[in-house]
Amino acid sequence: MLTDLRLMTLIWMLPLVTTLLTRSRWLERVVRPAAIVTAATVVLLSLLAFVRDGSDHAFARSEAVWAPVLFGIRYHVGIDGLSAVLLPMSAGIILAVIVGAPRRVLPPALIHQILLTESLLLGVLVSLDLSVMVLFWVASLVPLLVELRRQREHGAARMMMFLGVASSLPLVVFVAMLGVLRAKSGAAELTPYDLVAVAQRQMTDPLPNWLGALAMVGALVRMGCFPMHIWIVPLSERGPAPLVLSAFATPLGLFLMTRVPMPLFPELFTQAMPVLLPLGLVTATYGAVLAMAQPDLRRMLGYFWISQQGFLLAGIAAVNAPGVSGALIHAIGTVVVRTGLALLIAAIYARTGTADMRKLGGLVRSAPRMATGFLLLGVAAVGSPGTLGFVSEDLIVQGLLDHHAIAAVMVLLTTALNGIVLFLAFQRVFLGDGAGHAAAGTPFPDLLPRERWVAVALFGLLLGGGLVPAPLLAVRTSVVDALHGIEKPGLPAVHHELAGHAPQ
């Protein structure tokens, strides 16, 4: 128990400590090497937590508590199958960003913001006290907002403020009202915010569904689902790419959805399904269609990001084991693909000073490795056989086929649209007669060794997950069981199916 407490604490606190220790002006030269060592160490610690949780608890849950309780709040941390996967993935993405981002766009001050963001994101993943989780959730958006204001990106900063308020205010109200309701019911004895205690209490003294709706709204805003998607494209286009990628290195919106509203308010979730499923399909189609009309690579990637969030919501809204598992796996693949494409786009921008596809073209002649990396990531993004996207999209479609066949067809059509978007971008940037930047005769260096190894590693993750999906699928199945195994009388049969039990 004590070892778990130390390990969980070290995972989220190490980046924060490195940030504080390297703040001095005299240490600017060592900030990036220190950040790389720190991020790599966090990856190793997260993998250790993953292996230990899998071997000792079969990805059910391992947890540790620090005894003192203050105003009903206590330091309760732990992981289960979901967070056990997201911890090393998030840490690995941030390590890839620090290593692979162009040096000119990664000054020491930005690296500090990235490490601080990593600390706060990992804090959300390991928190089992709702009040502490919400504190980390709100704080995780602050570094990006501060950096946008420092760079005087006022439009993107306003969108960031919208995201912060719209995704955080419902959760703050949720936690406040949770304490009030438990106090009125005489259940404020020790830890009204403890996630495990709340789940147990729900079986005998359930909370009202409107409280769960607050958490659901906060999650939907953070996911960027239509019509709450307006923050994604401005951040993708105008935000500092390394920090934006780090701030969204883990799918926190989906994580919250599967951590709070779905297991604690299953009746609310099944009632909301008729709204969530069309919302997911609209988001997926809307993002794909608008991505086709964008001349700027960064805006194109922003709308592609929106489209992928629709896939996640559609999978979750299926409310069955294949759909939920597919959405959780797709979230991992989407983050990896988005990171790889964004790093390649950042490299193009750093070399040419533009991300406008009309001013590019023919780059394959001078940068064949970059062209290959873009093409492979694009193929993986649309679920080519042998990649992780193929596994996740197949599960999502399976989850929708039984009762929502039209939705399953729409998911497949939207996947095709996304494939067209990425192929057209590849064609305009790397192929052609070089009428844009390549025609000017300006040197265009290919991927540097560190950029090349990051691209190879990211694609390797997608390929490995697709060729050997059994371990990941086993983790996903246990996650579904853990999140939905709360048995309550009178629940719809779909809830029991999602919990991995056949309805009686």
C-alpha cells in the first residue's frame, strides 16, 4: 500500500519538481535535457505501475490512501485498467513532443509549461477523490492559457477561456452539490468526495441524475463535441503546437465520462443515449466535411480532431462492451496519430514558415522520409488493417450494428471522408510539380534523426497495437467490467450487458 502511494505520487509530482528546480536563468541550457530525462523516467514509472496493476490486480484497481481528511477531502490515489493504459501513453506522448518538436519553437519557458501540464494531467488520472480530481482538471488548462496570453494570441486565448469555464464550472458545481446533498442526507461522515465511497453509496442512496448531467456536460466540452467544438480549431491553428499537444495528450473528456457519469449514473447515461449518439455522428461528419475545405494544414488537423471526437462519442453512446471498448482504444490511437501529424506539420512550418498547402508541393523530392511518415500516419488514422485504428473502428461498428445499423454505416462513411482528407493533404504538400515552396529552390531538410525516431516510434505503437491487440483488448474488457459492474436493482438490461453479464 505504501509503495503504491509513493509510486502514484512520484508519477505526477516528478515533472512538477523538475519544473521548479530548473526555473533559474542559469539553467536554461539544461532545461530540455532535464525535461527529456524526467519525461522518460515518468514513462518508465508509469509502465511499472501498469505491469504491477496487471499482475497483482488484473487491472481491477490498485489504490492507496494518505490518512488525513480535511473538509471531507483526502489524498486517495490509484489506477485501474483505464488509467493504467493512459498513464504511460500520456507520458510517452509528452516525451515524444519534447524530443521531436523543432528547437526554435521549444524555448525553456515553454518546456516548463509542458512539464507542469504533464504533472496536472497525470494527477487527474491517478486521483480517486473527486474534489482533488477536479482541482487537477481545472489547473491542467492554466499553463496553455498563460502561454497564449504571453504570446498575445487573443483569439485562441478567448477560446481557451471558453474551454476552461465551460468544462470546469459544471464539475465545480458537481463537487459542491455532492457535498451539500451528502450533508443533507446525513452521509457527510468522512469522505463524501471519495470516488469509491460514492460508488458504494450509490447502491443504497443514489444521487439525482441532474448531478450526473453536470459531469457529463463538462466531459462533452472537454471532448470537443458539436456544438462545443469551437475551441479546437483556434488552438490547433494558433496555439503553440508542443504545449497544445501536451495539454491534450490524454483524452480527459472520455476519461471523465467513463469514470463518473457512466458508472455512477447508468440510468442517466442510457436515457441520454438518444441524444449522445446523433451528437457523435454529427460531430464526426461535420469535422470530416469541413476538414476537406481547409487550405491550412493546422486547420485541417483541427477539424480532423473534431471528427475523431465524434467517433469516440458514438462508441460510448452504443452502451455495450464492444462500443465502449472500441471508443477507449480509438482514443489512444487518435492521440498518437494527432501527435505524429502535428509534429510533422510543425516541422514543415519551421522549415518553410507556412502551413498553407497552396504554397507547398513537391516536398517528397527533398524530404522522402517526412512524406513517408505523413502517409503512414494518415493510413493508420483511417483504420488501415494491421493498425490500432482498424481494431478500434471495428469494435465501434460492432457495438453499433445490432441496434443502430444506420449509425454504423455513417461511421464507415465518415472514416472514408477522413481518408480522403488526409490523402488530399499528402498529395498537395508532398506530390505534384512543386509549384509552391519546392519550386522556389529553397532548401528543405528532411527529418532530423530525433524527428525520424519519434515518427517511427509513434507509428510503431499504432502498428504494434493493431498486429498484437490481445493484451490491450484484455485490458479494455476488464475496464468495462470495472466501470459498469455496479449492480443496482431495476437497471435496464443494457447496463448488465455492458458490465459483462448476460441479462437475466
